[in-house]
Amino acid sequence: MSKIRAHGNLSKGLMSVSIDGAPIRHIDSVEVLMSDCQFKVGEKTHRRIVEVTGHREICARVWGNDFTITPITSVDVDPAKWVEVTYNPKVHPERAHFYTREGVRVDRASTVRFITHPSMSNVTKCRAYIPAGEVSA
């Protein structure tokens, strides 16, 4: 079983992944479906980003224990089945963790759909989704 870690790349506007500890690859227009996932944020790096104006550094990643990578031509996510998970230390400096748009903390998920596509409106062109049934209020 392969392990993957992934993050949205602010500089390149795509997804960066490392598989089984290999050097980082940059991918675009794909869906990475991961299982048995952890959302990790480096606490010290988060603090540096919050305290230093203009500072950017990788501190938030999704880790999965098994995965598939599928090319996509468009983005199709049913909001009744999937909830977006995000991390943005500039918007929410008090949150040194991943969270839903409603502010619910997320540390783990059975499955993550991590999607990157040029049509996405955010800087990284990536979004992560977890099953709606796994979000606790």
C-alpha cells in the first residue's frame, strides 16, 4: 500500500504530491482519492506565517495511506455528499488546523477527494473534500 502526502501549491497554482517519500511532483487537472487520511499543520510554521507579514511556507498537508490519481476535465462535487475542508492562516490565524467552511475542525477522514483543476477560483487551484457524514458539528 502506497502512502501519499499532498498540498495545494501557492506559487504554481496546482497540487504538489510526494508518494512513498519520493521527491515532490506537481500535478494538475486530476482528482486524488485518498483513504485513511490525516490533515496535518505544522504548529511552529503556522505561527511564523501568522506573525511575519508576507511570509509563505508549506505547513499544511493531507496524508493518505492509499490513493488513486484520475485525470479530470471538469470538477463535479455533490455538496450533499462531500464537504470542503480548507486551511488559510491569513484569513483565520487562530486556526492552526484544517476546518470546514462552517469552521468545524477536521483532523482525520476515511476518504479525501483532493481535486486540482485550472477552473478553480482559489490561488492553489485545489480543493479537498471529505464525506459529509464524517463532519461533526
